[in-house]
Amino acid sequence: MKLNNKQIAVVGGGPGGLILARLLQLKGSKVKLYERDFNKDARLIGSPLDMHEDSGMAALRKADLLEEFKKNFRPGADKMVIVNEQAQVFYSDHETKPHEDFGSEYFRPEIDRGPLRNMLLQSLQPGTVVWDSHFISMENKNEGWLLHFKNGSSAYADIVIAADGANSKIRPYITNIKAFYSGVTMLEGNVQNAEEAAPHIHALANGGKIMAFGNTKDLLLGQKGNGDLGFYASFKTDENWATNSGLDYSDKTQMLAWYKTAYSEWSSVWYELFEKAATPFIPRPIYCMPLNQTWEALPNVTMLGDAAHVMPPFAGEGANMAMLDALKLSECLTSDENNSLQEAISFYETGMRKRAAIAAEESLENGERMHSENALNTMLNMFNRQ
């Protein structure tokens, strides 16, 4: 086996990195996962994740974690309403969608990031994760790499796998290709205890998700397992809007005033999101890697997920693609079909780029649809066809 006596370093403890470590350990590989967080509870932000049958769910099955997933996912959280800017409901699947339909192409069970991370962490061998390991740089040593971390520590690995997200510090060791701005920025907010703080929107979400479209702008919302309501104001603007807007993202009064101006045609029912949100809001310019990116494979370093192919979130593919990358990479590294590690990595990267390009193109096209003048009707037609 190509990995005999090889020490593997996975950098980044998101879903992709964690499930890769699990899959490799199931094959008997030696893995250390280096994560910048101080501990498992340090940073659990973002919306719940929906798992897709042929990617995220496929990786969980291969990792023998399906039954654990069923204990931790949130039945009904994948249900959705589509509304216009006045919060009028045009589509709802709350009465028609089953709570569980595992194995169905269109079943996308939701799980909060915390339970998913804990489930994956608990599946790893003790001592696999090295916390407080903020990657800074690495240098060639022998036939592998010496990794350096912000806390002053260093570690050797024969193989390095970057799972460190869109701002990967390992990616430049592989390629100098950079992401381009998609034209869309999303302003992230979070309302704690939404049932009391934002009762109207909480009732509309009804434990699931809301997609609101109007005047080339969107509001995208999702209920979290802890009672919070995460939301994104999504709109087209220039790449530097976040820094040039002059907004104080910690000032709720200022942010509400911005919303009333930017979303002036929208109903006042949405005001409670901005009035009750925790601060600061987080502006997120949305980037995408070029669809035709390519590079020469290296013999001892590769990447997965957003590090390799960051893309817009408008097809729900981010975490799913990362987990599918992990599945495919683990298979390439542990099979006998390739004669060397470099051949295995090259085979994985070629397939990964093709898959990612298809998903990224879909995400970009969905982003255009969702921010078009006719977005509501377009999205209604899309969901009614399913």
C-alpha cells in the first residue's frame, strides 16, 4: 500500500478534513489533523448544512456513520417556503415533504454544524486532532514537509492535505490560480432565540428555511437547532462593497437604516431581523475558482473542498463537494490502481476539478437566477418541477 509508514497531515477541521481523516483511519493510515481552533467548541458558526445523496451522504455511508447521522440530523429542517418581498408565500413543501426519505435523490437532510463536527470528531482515534494549530507555512524536508504553526510548534508529514478553506495557506504551494469575484455579496446575520425575538419570521420559517426574492435582491433564512435564526441579505454589488460601504457592522441602528434603503421595496415585516440580530453582521463577498483551472500534481501535497474549488453557495454544494472530495481522495490514496502517490493524487485532482467545475457552473447560474428581475417565478418553476 502506497501509504505504508507514511504520516499524513490534514490541515483544517471542517467536514471535509474530518471525514477524510476518518476514511483514512478506517484503511489503517496514520493521520494527524491540525485545526486552528483552540478546542471543538471554539467556533461553530454558519447555517445548517444539507447533505446530498451522491456526495455528503455517500461519504457518510462509506465512513460507516449513517446511523450516527440519523441520530443527529434535524427532521423537517429541510422544509422550505418561497416568498416575495412582501412575505407572501408562493411555495411551501411543509405538508408534502416526508420527514425521512434516505436514499432519495431529492432528500437533503439538514444537520447543524456543531452536531456534525462532534459526530465526526468522535469517530476519530484519540489524539488525531491537534488543536490550536494555526498553519503558517511549510518547507520541504526529506521527502515530505515540515509544517509550522502560529503557536511556535512544528510537525513533520510525508503527505499534506489542505482542507483549510477558501483562504487556504497551502493552496499557493500547489498553484497560483486565484478565485474571481462572483458579483454577489451576502450580509450574514443571526437572531438568537428567534421565537421571542423575531416571532413573525420564526413562524414563517416554521422550523425550516425561507427563500425570499424581490427586486434583484434576496433574503435567505434558516432555523437552527438551538433556536437561532440565521439569515443572509444577498445582493449584487461591487467587490469592495464590504470595505467601502462605510457601515459599522456592529451598529444595529445603522444596519437597519441601510436595510431600509437598500431593500426599500420590501415589507417592514423583515425589520425584526435587523432590529434583533446579534452583532456584528458579517459581509461575505462570494468568490469562485475558475472553471477551467488546472495544475501539475505534486507527489506529496493536495487539497480538497473550498481550498481547491471555492464556489458560490447557491447550489448547496460546498460541504458536500468537500466530503465527496474526501471520499474520492481516500479511495485514490488507498487503492492499488495507481503505481505511485503522485499518480494517485493526479488521478484524484483531475476528477475533482471536473466535478467542481460542473457544481461551480450550476452555483454561478443559480446565483444569476436568484438575483434576476424574474427571480421569484424562475425559482418557483425550478422547485415545482422537482
